[in-house]
Amino acid sequence: MSAITLILLLANFYIIFEYDQELSRWARLISTGIFLLILLWQKTYGKRMLSAFFCLLVSDLLLFYYENSIANTATFLMRISAYTLLVLVVVPELKKLKTNLFQKILFVVVFFLNLGMLYMLVGMVPGQYVYPGLDVLFYIYGVSMIAMVIAAISYSNRYSDRTSFYFTAATLCLVFSDITSFIAYYLEFYEFYFPDRFFYILGIAGLVKFTSFARSHEAVAEMESL
């Protein structure tokens, strides 16, 4: 799968560099479709992971109409659904995770710091992109990303193996992709489409790799708590 990932990265970079945004969106959609086919071929996926991939695929399809407020809303909802499903993929394996008071306070502080950063990003959206309810969608979207990262890091701390590594790396890549995509599209720094696509392809490739591992791993005793 490494060769496929590399080929898709090079193809996407070439298309972003040489062609317009519509062809770039086609490249993204095709890349997601290819990894979905690999996921189906592996037959190691669960219903939640498969549903998350379908949500990502639909959100990529909706990007062709992203300038329309209805399609824009639907795109946000699809990605929120995808990230929520990814959280639910690992939640069953975190039920016995223990945290102390300090860790809970740290979690709350980090959560609100991220909300503050999200508030700043919403305020940076140019007026021509704003429509009623966009700020609410941004906040829900941001919270779903924060929840996904927290779940991934908790999962990594609990198991500390290749399975948790790929899941954590994949989710972080998806978040970095979203941040760079925001900069590229809303702030019009178009060179950020390159890291956006780089992180996105690595993210979905990591999710496919994650599903290929057996989920019979044991928690690391000294890392039962965060």
C-alpha cells in the first residue's frame, strides 16, 4: 500500500500544481475512492470505520459544490459524522481508562484553549464565505476534531503499539489537513493545498493500515491512565 500512497501523493501534487481547483477536487475524490476500495478488499473493517470512509467520500463529492451554502453545510455535517464515527471506533477500548484530577483539569484547560483558537479561526473567515449558521457548524466541526484527537491520544497512551500508532497518526494527519485546507481556501494562501493533500492522503492511508491489524492488543499496565 506504500507504493499506492506515494503514487497518489505525486499525482495529487502534480494536479494541484498544473491544473485548476476542480481537477484538484477530482484527484482528492479519486484518492479517497481508491483507499475505500482497498479497505473493502482487505475485509478487515468494522461498520463504523466503513461508515466513516463513506462520509469522507461523500464530503469530497460535495466539495464540487462547496461554494453553495447548502452543499457547504452538508460537507461540514459529513466530516463531523466521519470524525464522530472515528471516535466511536476506539471508544469501546477506552472504557477502563483511568484519569486523575490533574489530568481532568488539564483536559478541560486544553479543550477550552482549542475552543479559543477555533473562535479566532471563525473570526478570520472572509465575509463573502459567511452564511447563517456557518459559525455554529465551525464550532461543532472543531469540537468533533478535538474529541477525535483526545480519543486517539488516549488510545495511544493505553496501548502504545503499532495499531494505536497508526490510528493516532492518521487522525492527527486529518486534523492538519483540515487546518491547512482552511488556510488555503478561506485565507487564499493557495500553496497550503499541498500540505493539505499530503496530510489528507497520509491520514486515510493510515486509517486503512490501522484496520489491517488485529484488535487483540493488551493495554500497557503503566499507561492505564493518561
